[in-house]
Amino acid sequence: MKQVTCLGIKMVLLGCASAGCLLLGGCGGASYVWYQAGRDQAAFKQDHLQCEEEAALFAKHMDKRGDKEVISTRMKDCMGVRGYVKVLEEDLPAGAEKLQ
């Protein structure tokens, strides 16, 4: 009986987690992209990769390996130093390349 109860609880938790993801995904209508005037996709990819590596290494040294909040903050800082800003896709200047 105990196995059935644990399995039932796990199924309910999985269902709740799935429903939560669907709800959050539905609310996330705004799409953000990186932007810097004059940068092309190739230059962006190189900068983005270097910032990802730096952010992961920073989190590791802070003993926060895998901490999405720490990595995201460091990533935004790194990209900002390189001249990028995150903007709503709909706010990109006309003809600007969407960097992602």
C-alpha cells in the first residue's frame, strides 16, 4: 500500500509541475532578444559563447554551479559590458537583426 501511495503522490506532483509550466509558458508572451547596433549574428554568437563560459566559471568559483539566477545575472552583465542590451523583440529598430 505504501508504494501505491508514494507513486500516487509522485504522479500528482508531476501533474502539478506540468500544469505550472504550461501556465507560466502561456503567460510568457513577451519575447526578449539581445540587440546591439551594427553587430551581426556571427559576432553575437562568439560574444554570447564567451559570456556563457565566463558566467559558468563565475558561478563555479562562487560555489553556485548550476544556479540559474547567478548565471543569468552574470551573463547579462557580461553582455552589457560588450555593448548588448536585452529588448522586447517588438521594440527592435526597423531592419535590425534579431540576435539569439
